[in-house]
Amino acid sequence: MSIRHAVRMVVLATLLGGLPVGATTMLRADLPRMAQTSDTVVQGVVRRVQSRWSGDNRRIVTDVEIQVTEALKGQPGGTVVVTQPGGRVGDIGQVVSGLASFSEGEEVVVFLEKRGAAAFQLSGMAQGKYQVQRTGPGAMAVPASTGDAVLIDPKTRQETVSNAKPVTLEQLKAAVRAAVQAQQAAPAKKGAK
């Protein structure tokens, strides 16, 4: 190896060593805004989680089929299919930071954006999923972890942390309904001026 080649390798290693590790960066989404920008919001039970190759066979995606028990916004029908990048097919896996994980039988409330004729994706990635945990007479809605994703405050554009907190299921539903009602009332107010 020539000295010139060795110097290039050391310089390249130094430059690459100083770069941050790639992670998902996303805007922090608050509950009212997420409810308003989502095409549909549903409470339901996960019936199937299945990873597969995408149509072009270049990446892995995971389909999550959710049986809808209550539509809080929109008219999604009896089931919705949420498609997310990443998953495992055989010995090959792809991981995408900032996505929610799902398991069969899990009860959830999800905020969804329409993607195609019959598919949805989570609004705000993992921020669009709340797990319903039933303990005693009540139920709690616990926000999904955003993992190692970096959240950015939408106003200041500075790094921040999630402001989503566990709430009762009824509080979550009430907040979604209030945000949707405010959204529907907004055009009427603008027209009245």
C-alpha cells in the first residue's frame, strides 16, 4: 500500500468517524393536530402482523391488519391494513427507527393516513399509535415509544422530547372528538367573517 493510499484511508476514516449515526428525524406531533391531519382514527384489535417483500422486491414491509371496534374519525370499514417499512422475511430483516411495533391480539388506537385504495400508514410514525391497556374497571391509552428517533419541535425546529403521556382511553377518545369537532367548525367560522 502506498503512503498516498494510506493517508487517504486515514483521512476518510477520520471524516466518516465524525459523522453522526443515521437515525429517523421527525416533527413532534401533538394529539389535536394528529387527530385533525389524520384521514381516520380507529380503536381496534390487531389480528395479523405479516412482513413481506415490497412489489419491487427491494425492501421489506410489514402489514398490520386491525379489526376496527370503533371509528373515532372517518369511515374505515370493519378492518384496516397499516403498512410500514421494515420487518423480517426469512433470514433478512430491515429496521426503521421511529416506527411502532405491533403484536397480534394487541388493542390499539391508531391515527392513520390513507395510502392507496386499501392501505394506511401511521400518522407521525410511532406517534400515531396508542396501546390500550385494560386494568380493572378502566383502560389506559399508552403512547408508543419513538425509540431512538429524533423529535423536532415544529415551531422552534429544535430537538425535543415527546409530550405524549398515558391517558385514560376515554380521555383520548374525548380529545380526538374535540379536535375533529374544532376542525369541522373552523371552516364555518372563516365563512362567517
